[in-house]
Amino acid sequence: MLPVMHAQSSVVSRRSFLKSCSLAAAAGGLPAWFVERELSAAPARPLSPNERPGIGLIGCGGMGRGDGGLASRFGEIVAVCDVDQGHAEAAAKQFAKPGKTPAQYHDFRKLLEREDVHVIITATPDHWHTLINLAAAKAGKDVYGEKPLTLTIDEGRRLVRAVRQHQTVFQAGSQQRSDARFRLACELVRNGRLGKLKEITVWLPAGLREGPFQAAPVPEGLNWDFWLGQAPKVDYLPQRCHLYFRYWYDYSGGTMTDWGAHHNDIALWALGLPGPVSVQGKPLAQPIPGGYTAYSEYEVEFTYDNGVVHRARTTTADNIYGGVADPQGQRNGIRFEGEAGWIWVTRGTLKASEPALLTKPLPDNAQRLYASGDHMGNFFECVRSRKAPICDVEVGHRSVTACHLGVIALRTGLPLQWDAANERFTGEHAAEASRFIARDMRAPYDYSFID
């Protein structure tokens, strides 16, 4: 009787599971037909003990340790690295197991020498992403690299070439591609559910506009020069380091490359195009002298060769089409508007101007997009299979290129023309804009640092 009871229990359990999944999905806006389609997909194959690769975590702040926790489901974290000793120690403690504690490194190049490290997670500030990822590819490691992929367009070109040359499996950390709501929204747009697509509006959180700041002593255990890396040598400020780096142009592009690397990525996924043909931008607030240097509030407009206009705007409003709040109480998300209505999608929410835009099933022959229900899991599946992950290096490069174009348009104040196929500016202001495709790199933290 035990086998029969177990089978009956399994059936009941599966029914309960499917019901709970359906209810949870419906609460977030996913229609029943889509939920049923997703639940009918084959589950991921479980890992055997021999399939758990060694992982090296480079960048051990909050995001790095969060990514490390997700990755530890699929492999063993054997080494951690950070120029802040306190961060490295915290990560080593978090991922320690009885009788085994991850080795700690200060210089990522030493970590990459380990033969028992097969996979790298890069979760440093943006201005360090490219050198680490290039070095990892050259060392024969597969990489999960946090977004935004690069600091400049030129860095992205170099990284794509290196990943292809060394046959690296590379997953960019734009995890919204593994969220069913965003995928469904893009599938609906791709299959003409809105009729002819006219506009995309991306709402991004406003950045910080504060200052001036005063220099402070470098905290014990932090190698400030190494943290600065390729960026100009400056005095230490608590407001420059760790969480706040994204509000400085030297290390990032503000929320345009931070949240924009998520939402602009989804806009490009829905369009199915490599990039815009033109871009122009307008800052809505100027940085405070001596304070954060990335624009905090702005409007950027991209146009595509199919006539679609894509606007990226910052907001601090309480309610933008039912958006979801970030920790600062701001709202962000993406609105697709076509001849037949609009679809609004953000994390946890999918809405439309008419319910039927979502509830009417797509036909069996509809265009389907790459499906992943677990961004980190998809990466490790591809490490095993050697197939391209859902957010491959080329995808990450194209998406962050759009963000970089927005930043360049804001800094030049000029209307710019872009040749996405050849990745170059054209037209009247090409020379002015091309100066921003790459940046000067402070020695010794240039490309020779990883040769």
C-alpha cells in the first residue's frame, strides 16, 4: 500500500503546486493560458555531485554575496576576492562549510590562477567589470557578469571578441530576461498584439543629486587605489565607494546604465533590433558642484529604423501605470504602446489597457522567445551544455550600448546618429560623440594589467 499512497500523495501535491503557482502568477498579471504553457515545460535536470563546478566570487558587496548565494545552488564557492578586506571576510564566512572555507584574495588575477575555479561571478563596481571579465575569459573561465556589462562601448566590443575567441559561456546579469512577465510582454509585442508598435516609454528611478562632499580617511582594509582602478586618482569619499559608485560618471553612468541596463534591455528584446538609429537627451537637473557627477534626472529619446520612438525618463512619482517601488519609493517600468492599446510591465506586475490583450492566447505558430525561469540556473545549464545563455555577452553589449548612447547624448547635448551594425556614430556630430566611445585608463589599470 505504501507505493500507492505515495503516488496518490504526489498527484495531490502536484495539483496543489500547480494551483498555487497559477494563483501566484495570476496575482502578478500572468494569464492562465501562459501559466499552463509554462508549467507544461520540462523541468530542469537536477545536478549530480560531479557537475558542481568550482566558483570564484569577485566583488563581495551585497550584490556579489547575493549572486553567490544563487550560484551556490549549482556549484561550490571555493574562492572570494575583494579590495575591501571586510567584504572578502564576510563572503568567506557566508559561504564556509564544515571543514572548508573559501580562500580569500585581494587581487583577482591570483584567484584566476586556481585550477579548481571553473566559473567566475563578477559583481564589482561597473568600471572594473571589463578587465576582470576579459581576464577570466583568457583564463578559460565561464563568467556570470553583473550588469551593466561595461563602462564604455569600446569595452563591450573588446569583451565580445574575447568571449567568442575563448569560447566562454557568458551570462550578463540582466535577470529580467528570466522573468516570465517581461518575456510575455515581449512576445505579445513581437507577435503584433498591440498592432503596429508606436512608442516605448521606459521609466527609470531618478539618481542622487547631493554634495558637495568632504574627503575622509581611507577605511582600514580598503585598497583605495585598486578600487579606483582605471578611473582618475581622487581622494576617498564615503559617498564614492561601494553602494554610491553608480552616481559618479567616473565609475558608472547613473541610473541610465544602472536600472537602464534592465529596462532598456527589455525594450530592445521586444523590438528585436540591434539598436537605435538616433538618440538625443536632455538633463532635467544639473549636478551639484563637488557632488555626484552622473545626471540624476533626464529625458532621452531613441528612434529606430522601423519608426518606433523609445523614451527613457526618470521619475520620482508615486504611481506610474501601477509601477513597483524601489527602496527610495520611486517607480519604474516599461510601457509599450501600439495602435491597439498599451502593455505595462515591471517586476511583479503586468497590465494592459484591455484585459483581452493579455488573456487571449497567442496562436501555436506565434514567435516564441528564449525561455528561462531562473537566470543563474540558466547560466549553469549552459556551462554544462555549452549553449548560449539567455543574456549572452552580445545581448548584454547591445543593451548597455543603448544606455551608453543615452549617457553620451546627455553629456554632449547634441542630436546623434548611430550606425548599430558597425557600432559607430555618423552624421554631423559624429566626431564630438565618438570621443566618448572609449575612456582614458589610468596606469597601471589599463589593458596591460591583465596581459
